[in-house]
Amino acid sequence: MQKIPISIKKYIDNNIAYPVALIGCRATDPKTSLDCCEYDLAIFSERAPGHENKFLRIGDHNIELINICANPRKNIIATKGMIVAKDFVADYPFVTSNPDGLSHQSFDYSNYANALTAFGKKAIVGSLFCYDKIDSVVSKSPILASMWLKISAYDFLEGILALSGYRPMPLHELNQIRNLNFEEQTISNGIKVALACIGIERATRSTISRSSSALLQLYSEDYDKELVIEKARHLTKLGMLPDCYYYLGKMARKVLVNKNATFCNSYSKLIQMSMDLSIDTPQIQKLQLELFITAKNVLKNYRRITAA
């Protein structure tokens, strides 16, 4: 079991008057977490004044404080495998801590599987919705068409992971995809198409540097932008350029997916750099159609998706 560093435990005890649990890769898969991975601390409260989501550094450790509903079953995907750091059993009897103050949550795997399936289907539907968005801008703004193509690809891959029983983790997502092995050729080809849409083969130190700089500007006042850039630097230092490229694009998707047309048109050059977008219209349309057909087939036959 992952041990929460003493300095972090002390911060929790002294500063947070609510139940707290470690979630994310540090809790569920500590062997694959990297040095740059933060300790995600879920604060369980309907109202936690003064405890907005934020990033901080305690000693050598990166910490992200995340407020979620007091009932972890309403966040069953995020809280799977959580390790309790602070628990008020009388008010929040969702789990009982052991004498060390840490324990794994008793877990309903059936509800988790259902939630993951619903999440996966929603992601695939999101990918399909991008088809019309690409069509609406491809002739007048290839940059924005390329942006929506990449967003569609990220949504598709996230959906495939979830439907295969895996909780997508942005920093580790490309590696999660590498470890998938499908007997169904249609899905395997769909993954290849999605990765082609993202453009993993263009991952170089120079493109990553440009993307990082542009993404930092797009993030503006977002509390976790420092953490995103620190992770990108760490992956680059390790020589994990494809993973870094994928991750930066995923983080750009998070920023851009809900932006309106006015914003996207005003910052199209910045968007192009942040996602390293191609403006090859025929290629965009070709990949758009291939991804759409695959996503439609996956949604139709999702019960048969099994990774070997």
C-alpha cells in the first residue's frame, strides 16, 4: 500500500477539517507513477469553505487538493482504490480507517464497471459530435477543423480505455493505450487512426517546447498550470517525447473543448501551437471520416469490446 509522506499527513491534520483520501495513480498504481506525479487529495464535503481546488508544494512533493461530493459512491470512478488519510466516521461513515490512519475503500465493483461503461460511451458520443463541428469549419478555418479532429481522437481513445475497463489517466494514457491488445481488428485500426489524428510521430523537443509555451498562455489563471508544465518537463527529461506530446495535447483539449467560436477564432494561432495542428485539409477530412466510422461501430457494439 502507498504510504502518504509524513509532511503531507501533517498538513492534512493541521489544515483540513474534513475527511481526506489519496486518489489517482499514487493510490491505485504507485509502481507506475512518476516522480512528477502529484498526490491527489480528495476532500469530502458538500461545502468546504477555504478549500477550493488548488495546487501546492509540500517539501519535495506536489499536491493537488480536489473537492468532491461527501459520498464517494457519487464519484466512484475517481475514488476507486482510494486510501483514507483522515476520516470522521461519525459524520462520514463511508470507510473506517485502520490504526495507521490509512485504508482502502470497501468497493462495489459492479457499480464501478457500470459507471466506467457509461463514462466510456459518453466519451465515444463526444467523439462523434465532433464530426459536424469539423464539417462546419473545415473550409474556412482548417486550424479549428484540425483542433476538433484532435479533440475527437482524444475522446475516442478515452472512451476505448473506459470501455475496456481502465480508468483513463492523462499522464499515463498513452502507455495505457499501448498496453491494450484487441482481437477485433476494427478497434485496433480505430486506435491507429486516432493516434494518427493526434500526430504522435511529430513528437520532438522543439514541438513540445512550442506547445508548452502556448499552453501556458491558454491556461491563463488555471491553478494547475504549473503542475502541467512541470510534468511535461519531466517527461521530456526522461526522453518520453511521444507521451509528453500526447499529454500536452490532452491538456490543451481540456482547456479548449468548452471555448466558444469567438475565443477559438481570436486565439487560433495560439491554439495551433498548443496542439501542434496540421492544416492539411484533405488529410483532416480523410481521418475525420475514418474515425467517425470506427467510433460509430464501437458505440453500436460496445458490449463486445474486450482487451486481451
